[in-house]
Amino acid sequence: AEREFSIRTPKSMEKYQAARRVMPGGDTRSTVYFSPYPITVSNGSGPEFQDIDGNHYLDFLNNYTATIHGHAHSKVVEKVNQALSSGTSYASVIEEQISLAEILCARVPGIEQIRFCNSGTEATMFAIRVARAFTNRAGIIKMEGGYHGTHETAQIELFNTQQAPVSMGIPVRVAQDVYAVPFNDLEAMEQLLIQRAKEIAAILVEPVMGAAGVIPPLSGYLAGLRELANRYDVLLIFDEVQTLRLSTGGAQSKYHVTPDLTALGKIIGGGFPVGAFGGRADIMSLFDPANLNHLSHGGTFNGNRITMAAGITSMELLDQQAIDHLETLAKKLQMQMQEAIHRLFVPASVTRSGSLLNVHFTEQPPINYASTHRSRKDFTQLFHIELLNRGIYTAPRGMWNLSTVMTDFHIDQAVKAFSDSMQVIAKCIE
Ligand code: PMP
């Protein structure tokens, strides 16, 4: 599979060699890399893009769920072009920022007030900071395998019952204030709260785990978290950077559980750098600079005109009809994937919530991070390259997501490539 990949992508290979001279690993995002080397893209339109060797791909990664309306959507392009000619960023208020804030406050139940930043990383960082400021406590409980960006608190993980930084360069003492429990396990959460609630500012959770493998909450889990947070008097933060797409008001609308704070990103920027965090007005008011003693939050490009214009357009395009369309296509994709898996007797499963899916090489779909460890990493890697060779672009770890510009035609193409690639895996097992 890698040989065929290399034959199809000689120019990408050349670019990779050149890029490595000026950037370690040839790029500036760890998640873009895969072995033997990532492809270099020239341009995209709608649900497709092209690499510099002229290969076409259907994009089932969509910049890790950010480009929900595909590439170069005509409405987004039009609005961004208009915004460009009015000046892009000022150290003052612009009306577009107020408009996007109004849209998001109206759509997301847990957001009464909101502030913008430039990445999901900043969004979770500030949600955590304001939770700590409001409660005057330092402790954060996250989920094992929960990804919330790259700031220090977010980069703590459990290693054999001991929490520690996942990366070099993070002081070990940061881990003192970060606890991790398994997702979908209310009892583990309550045990921790019984011991530690007095030190805990907030529980931080993705309502559907993303990077850990698109793991939906078991029935009653999120409501249970809400109840525990109330009972033990800690705040509940939802990281909806990926899950906002699950309904017009995010996973909190879909699952009917309202958090105290919410972190957003990706789709609310229409393809431009963005993050936002919001929540209860009594908490968010800590940021009010009219108060002498306020929580400071700077950012040169916070709420800039390009991002706001693209974001407003992206949210307007993501109406109920668009979400229903995504749901219908995703359901069909999942069913046909599962059909191929059963037909070929491969020990694999497909998890899904809305238009987010993940292929796992485990017979049982995982319900938490630990249960994803059984997945065959070698199969995941081979499957990814097999899909690439058939013009289907997905996350190397097996995550798929849809864009609103896809149709049945694209799903059918994907299912064909999926089945053919799964046949290769089936042969490995024989
Ligand atoms: N939270 C979640 C759930 C994410 O999926 C991501 C990005 N994949 C982030 C936070 C960080 O966002 P960003 O890459 O914009 O910093």
C-alpha cells in the first residue's frame, strides 16, 4: 500500500523533503503527519480537493471537522471578499463580532455571554481559567483520553493511575491539579468528587469524545454529570469545539444537558482561525473590564472581521435542514460500513454521533478511551493508506466527518472505497 502511495505522490514526497529542511517534520501540526509522509494539497472546492500530483480526494476529514461546508463555499467566499475590502482588524469593536455573538448565544442553551479567541486551545484554556477564578479552586477533572488542545492543563493524562504531562516541556507539577476519570463512568466521577470536590473548580468533558475515537455518551451519562456537578458544587464545562455540529445548539441541545461553560471553535470560524468560550452570565461577567478587578483576556485578532464574516455565514448555512441532511448521509454511511464489515468478517466497528464517525478495529465499539487501546493500530494505519490510494481522505486515526455539500453520490463512492479497503484488511486476517 505504501509503495502504491509513493508512486501516486512523487511531488508530495519532494515537497516533504524540502519542507523538512525548514520545519521539523515538514509541517507545523503534529496531526497532519502520517507515515511515510503527508500529502501536499494544491486546492479544493466543495467536498473535494487535489494534491500537487493531481490526485483527487473526497474530503472526509474536513480539517478535523472545521470546514463543515466543504472548501471555498461560494457564500463564504463572497462574504469574506466583502469583509476584506473594509479592513480586517481593528483595536475596537466591530459589528460583525456582535452579530456572531448574538447568533451563538441564541443557538447554544448554555451560552448567555461569549468571548472570541483564535483557537480551540485558547477556548478551553480560558473556560478553565474563568472556572478557576469563579470558584477560587484549581482542580480540573477531565476524561481519560480527552483532547482539549495543547495548553498545559489540557495536556495532562493518566498513566497507570498516575496523572502526568503527555508531552515533554510541561512541568510535572501542572498535573497536581488535573484529575482524569474514564468517560461514561459516573461512579468513578462520584468517587473522585467524594474525595476531592472541595479542590475542584470544574469537570471538563467533550459530550461526545472526539480524538479518543468518536465515543457517544451512554444514555443518562451527561445528565448524570450535570447532577453530580450540582450536588458537589463544581462547574460543568462542555468542550463543543467538534460537537457543535451535532445540532443547531450543539451536543448540549441534542442531549438536553446544559453546562455552565462551553468552549467552541472550528465551524464557528467558517474555515478561519477561531475559538470562543461562553456560559452563564454571572461567570462570564468576571471578564468585564469596566470592573477594576476583572479577569484579563487579550488577543490581537480576537473577533477579527474575516473570521466573524466567515463564521456568521457558516452558522447561517448550518440550519436545521443542513443538520438533517448531514444526519441522513452519516447514518447511511455508517450502516453501509457496518454491512461491509459483517460481510467480510473483519473484527471492526463504527461509532457515530451525527456526522462524526470513527472506524475501530475492535469487534465491540469502545465506550471509553481504555477500550480503544484494543484496536489494531497496524490495521488502522494500513486502512488509512488504502483509503488514500482510493481517493478518500480521513484522519489517520480512523475518524470521518461529513460536510453539508456532500450528497448520496459521495457517500456511495466512499462506501465502495471502504469495502475495497476492508477487503485488504480481511486478507491480512486470513
Ligand atoms: N477541543 C477539541 C474537542 C478539539 O477537537 C480541538 C481540536 N481538534 C481543540 C479543542 C483545539 O482546537 P484548536 O486546534 O483550534 O486549538
